[in-house]
Amino acid sequence: SGLNTVTFSATPTFDASLGNTQKITLTANVTSSTLSNATAGQFLAFDIIEDATGAWTFVWPTTVKGADAITTTANTHNRQWFYYDGTNAWSLGSMKSGT
């Protein structure tokens, strides 16, 4: 459990050992990202936030499957849940977006 607030980078790493919730605020485009240290059976939530400028893009880690495209509206939270099976994190439902 816990919250891992990831410092913005164009290539961030989401370290699942630091918390089940991975949060990042976009201040530019994310061109690639990585999920590390997830364990089989772990549930993960991602909260991807557009800053006040908005219109930023986000590329999900290659081991995250079934993720929806984020909404690029300024100040929007994009939230989605996943289950890690030991190899990939699989979507548990559609993206929820809002402020």
C-alpha cells in the first residue's frame, strides 16, 4: 500500500515497491515509461495528472496492458487500476478522468 509520487521526467520509472498508487503530474510529454519492482498479485493504481497547461501526452510502460489513453484537458486526473500477474500489469477497468 502507499503512494509513490514520481518526479516528472520524459522517461519516468514507476517503482511499485514504493507504493501501490503511482502518481505523476505531467509538465511536458512522457515519451516512454517503465514499471519496476512489481510483485505477482499486486494491485496498482495510476493517477496521471495534467498540469494547468494540459495537452501533454503519456506513453504507458510496455508491461502495462489494456491501459486507456489519457485525457489531456488541463488539471485533469486520469486514474486506472491494474493487476500485476508477475509479467504484466493488466487493466481492471476503464480510465476514470476528472478534476
